[in-house]
Amino acid sequence: MPTYILLSNLTAQGVQTLKSNPARLREVNNDVEELGARVVHQWATLGPFDFVNVVEAPDAATIARVSVALGARGSAKLQTLTALTIEEFLGALD
């Protein structure tokens, strides 16, 4: 299944939500699954992004739906990247 990297930054609204309901962070993973994708790994990070998530989705349309649905909430700003394994990358070069 294709892999995508979701980089996110909390908005002021997202910080307030996380502060008042920390469990919401895990609940978002269930929302992602309901949209047809799956969070494989998730990290809170220090630096230019607040969270890095590795997500599997069957296709680009599904991950686009996830990105738009999560971004529309106003709690986070997202950047979505397509990820290739090194083997997939090298295979594309042949």
C-alpha cells in the first residue's frame, strides 16, 4: 500500500484542543481510518513541525481526502508527501 508522510503544525485552536483533551490526539487516528487510511507511525517533534505521521492509504485520492478533512477542522496545517521505499525509488531509476 502506498505510504505518505503527513507533517503537521497545530494552530492556536489545535493547541487549546490538545491542552484540554490530550486523548484527542489518538482519536484523530481513528478518524483517519474512517477516511480509508491508516496511521503506521506517529511522532511529536521539536522543530519546524509539531507532528510527523507515516500513513498508508490505497491511493492519492484517499490521502487527499484525509488531508482536506483534517485541515478543514482548523486545528492543524498539514503538508502531505508521497514516500517511496529505497527499493521503489531505485526501481524507478531502471
